[in-house]
Amino acid sequence: MSFGRKRRRILIVGEEPSARDAIRILLGSAGCECTVASSVQQGLATMENRNFDAVVLDPHSLSSPTAEVISRIDEFHPNLLKRVVLVTEEGGDSEIKDLAERHSIPRVQRKFLLQQLWGSLETLLRPDAVPQDVTPVARLISDSLHDPLPAGVRGSQDRSRRLLFSSGSLTVDLLVEPEADSNRIALWGQILDSARPDRRFAGVSVTLQGWKGPVAQATSGEFGEFRFDFNFESIISLLISFAEAHRITILLPALKRARRRTERTEGYS
């Protein structure tokens, strides 16, 4: 995969060689031109000499405090700050979380790099994105794909997949269901507010976006429910617009096609 025809230049900053290499190999396979920096100083110096489309920052492998790193990028390369992705650990650091939310910087958990890093960067680099109005990215808190399978079940590719995302008090519950023997995917969703359980979300605009931009648009019902039916794309995102100044982005993990019946029955006969 690649982010369109133009080969994107990505700067990866982190002191741990194995972590840098994992990100470099992942993005290189997506068609990106990657440059690595082993320290904040080297990263800032590299930004002075070359132009980059985005920066992947691994704060857990840096000796400098994350707040200082973000502050220096903001001071010397303010336009690039809107195109930074933070790699975080499960559970996360509250300081990094607060910093990311304050600057609207998307975060990707290290264990979900394969599923989410491409989508995070694609959202930031999409041609129709407005750099000065990057929306908060909801956090994935549950994915049924990682739940243990019941005894006797041989594979998970044909299961419906349930995803739960959170942004502040808002949660978005998604059910993704590949249609058997088809190139179509059905997606159901519901928007909820844990702080106000009786809150209604009628008329909220939800936009389904793929690699090339918007794919479809829906309007939520009274209880925040919405639905899409679309041709398969492995990387998609949702833009939920509550008001002009209040939007959140949901980056779905990489999706898989449903297997054909002949593939599912093979091995049983």
C-alpha cells in the first residue's frame, strides 16, 4: 500500500534501534520514504535540512521529556506539529496522554502499530485535510478480534468484529461484518455519552473515509445509531461531526475480507 502516487517522507525519532526499525520497515512496506533519528537533537537538525510530510515520535525510547520534544517542534517547526503521531505503550503515561489531547496529536499503541499506524498517518496526510483543524483521534479500548475463540472454532476471519472507541466521555460502539462471498462490508455504529446516558444524538453527521477520501455519509438516529454498507477497503476511518467546532476521528484497525465458502469448507471434507 502507499499514500497515493506521491511517496511520503516520514521522519522517525526514537533512541531504541529495534523500535525504530520496526516502524521503518512497516512504513517502508507502505511505500513511504523513511528517515530515522536516534535523538531529539538529531531529529531537529534533520528537519532543518529536509522537508518531511510527517513525524512518528517514540517518546518512551527518548531520554528527553515528551513535553520538551513537542515544545521544540512547536517552536522551530510549528506546521509539522500538526502531522506528528505518538507511539505509546499499553496503559500509557498520563503526561503523554494530556499532552497529546492538548495538541490534538494522534496516538498509536505499540501493539497496534500494524493495524493503526498507516491509518493515523493517512488521515493527517489526506489532501483534503485542513492542517490547522486536526480533530482529536478517539482511542481504541476494545477489539473483539483479540478475544479468545470458543473451543472448536477454527478461525476468526468470518466473525463479526466489535470495536469500542473512546474520546472523553463519548464512546462509539462499532460492529463490522464482512458479507460472505461478497466484496461488501456492513458497519453499524452507535454514539453514547457515559457522562450523560440520556443524551440524544439525532442528526449527527458521520463520514466514512477511505484511502482516496470520503466514501459515504450517514446521519445518526435519535439514539446515535448509524449504518454503512460499502465495498471492501482495508483501511478506513470515520469522521463524526457534532458541530463545526466539535469533531472526532475514529481510525479503524486494518479490516479483512470474508473468506469464500469453498475456502471455509476446505479441510473439512
